[in-house]
Amino acid sequence: MSAPTRTSPAAVLLVDDEPDIRELLVLTLGRMGLRCETAASLADARAQLKRQSFALCLTDMRLPDGSGIELVHEITQHYPATPVAMITAYGNQEAAVEALKAGAFDFVSKPVDLTVLRGLIQHALKLAPPPASGTGQAAAAPSAASRLLGRSPAMEALRTTLAKVARSQAPVYISGESGSGKELVARTIHAESARASGPFVPVNCGAIPAELMESEFFGHKKGSFTGAHADKTGLFQAAQGGTLFLDEIAELPLPMQVKLLRAIQEKSVRPVGAHTEVPVDVRILSATHKNLAALVEEGKFRHDLYYRINVIELRVPPLRERREDLPLLIDAILTRLAGAQGRPRPMLHADAMEALARYPFPGNVRELENILERAFALADDDGIRAADLRLPEPRPAAPLPPQAAVAAATLDPSQIDPRQSASSALPSFIEEIERKAIEQALIDNRYNKTKAAAQLGITFRALRYKLKKLGID
């Protein structure tokens, strides 16, 4: 009877020119059951990489014959299956961000916190490719990215980039219009990452009152403020070992941005009323439909926080930029609705498909889902027709007297003085000017209502009221 086969320990490459650091890391990794090879320079590391494969590489930033960033680039390009993490000087966040942008999986600061290091290594080892199987089952398993439907070039590019991003621990900033699927992208990154077994905690930053933000994010101790009747776990602690998704991050007030930046940089939080900090191991994903770079220029969003969360940017394309995906999306949504309601999947008639193909979808995929759900409820047994969709159509403008029509086309709405006219045409005159201004603002901002409201100088809520009143939306 043959002896049982022993799995050889995973090999880790340690690149550092300080013997004391190498000795400490070799001892720590050895206790984790890992085999360590060491290198004191770039040249040594390159030779080691050519000789064998490694499950992980840890490299110092400064080496005698170059920078660890060079090694990160080389490993990312020539040994993509090997995650590489950077050892940086304490407080050198610029170097850490540079390493992440170069393709590093993660970073750890000197003096090395061994608890943080062990967590980093555990995440890295989860990224190792699974052993080959003759059954072919692994290859047949669907990836999480398959939930991002679409065969358009824009979606293919998004999925390709997402697969690379998922292997990293770097913060990701997801930009895109409302309803385009930013949270689905965030969930997919989490599901394909080494943190997939950990929690995914989404939070809408715009839905938390400013006075409760610190408590919600970091937790609080009993008695720390009025109403704190018990200890509370914050969102960072709830996402321990997983991913924290900060949706609508542009809505964070500036004081909270400072606290968030420190939590991300130090990888620790201090609950309200606590005297000590609590280490946290979370990956930060963030998103907003606003132009964050423009808000930085206006001083409404901190440049250092933007720099820290925008290590990798993913843009989710709006539906109008991938219209070829419309039939696939429609089929998937109708199939899901039919399954949820226990009804046969309805047929979509040609006139309905043509109407959907012409519609601009300012609300993107979310609006498509709402339209189809309503049509599904209204449709007869013979399927969905164009009338069942009830697509919004621009209302014809009310006829105006010739003089008012000329004024409506040229007058600045902000300059209107109601006392200048007592005619019965005044309400329709003002309504027409409002309509033209709103429609132009929507066009200028690609139907992004938040941006349109800002351009018009009104609140988002006021714009929604006017859209309903004027029948534009």
C-alpha cells in the first residue's frame, strides 16, 4: 500500500535587503506552514522567479538596485498568477497607492504588524488558481461576472477589467449614471475576489444623517452620547474580512471625509466614546453618479480622499452606449419576472421592441426593468405591445401668442418679472420657458437629473416635481 501523498507547502518569495526583516518574515510565514525563498535585490528576485513559481511575493519598496515598483510591474506582466504585495515605510501612503496602481495585490507598512500580514497572506493564497481537474467542472462553473449581461464592446471591456481588479485589494471607484448597475459591479468584484466568503456591506452615504455618520461607520460605546443605550458595531466592523461598498460617496460631508480617509489609511477605526482603535480588514469600493473630479476642483470633496479611493476607476456604460445589449437584457428581465410570478414568459411584439429601441432610457437598466415590470402586469395573454410599455413621450408645447413665443425662445427665465404682464397667457408663457430650460439642461447633462438640477440652480426634489408637473418624465 503506497504512502499518502503530501501536499507541498506553498512557496513565498520575500524580497528585502534588511536581514532582520527577512528573518522575521521567514519565521512568521514558516509558522503558517509556508515555504520561503528570500532575495536581497531585484536581480536576486528575478533569478528566483525564473527558477520556480510562487504563490505570493512580498517586496520592499527600496532595494539596492532599484525600486520594488519595478518588480511589481514585471510580476504583473510576466507572472500574472503570482500576487505581489508591497512593504512600504510607515505613513508613506503615496508609495502604497503607487504600488496598487502598478498592480500590487496589497501593501503592509513597516514596522510590519504580523496580524495584518497574516490576513494579507491568507487573502493572497485564496487567489491561487485551483488545481487542474479532469472532470471539467471547474471550467463549467459560471463566474460572478456573468451577471453583467451584454455582448457589446463596452461590456466585454468592463468584464475584462473587472476580472483583473477582483484579484487586487486596491480600492475601486465605480463611476456611472443612476441606474446603470454600479452596485451590481461592486457585488461582482466582491464575488470574484479572495474576500468572497466574507460579508458584502453596501451603504448609501446619502441616506445617513450627518450627525449619525461617525457612529454608523465606526460604531459607538454605551453612554458615549444621548441615546447610546448599548454598544453598537459600525459598518467597518460589520464588513470585517469582506468588502464595504460606499455608494453615493460624494454625499459625505467634509468632516466625515477626513475620518474616512484616516480609517482607510490606518486600517483601523475608533468607535465613538472608545479610547483605543480597533483594527479592521476591509476592502473599500465606492461609487457615485456625480462627477467626483469636478467636486474636487470645486472644493466639495477632499483631494486626498479622492486620490486614495480612486486607485482603480471602473466606468459603467449607460444603456444608450450599448443598445445592442437591449434584446439580451429584455429577455433576461422578462424571464426573471415570469419565474418570480409563476407565469409564462410573455412574448414581446415587434412594435414594443421598436418602441424600446427608440427610447433614450435616461434611467438606464433600472428604468428598463421598471418599464418591463409594469408592462408585464398590464399585458394581455397575447404578449406585450407598445401601448403596454407606457413609455414617457414629450408633450407638445402649448400654443403661445407670437410675441410670447419669441420671448420664450430668447428670454432668460431668471429675468422674468411677473409684474411686467397681466395677460392670461402668463402661466403658459412661464411654463414654456421652464420646459425649454429643463429639456435643454437634461440634454446638456445626458439626462442626468442631479447634474441638470445643479445647472438649473434648483434642488433635485424641485426638478422631480417640475418634471412631473410638465409631463417631461
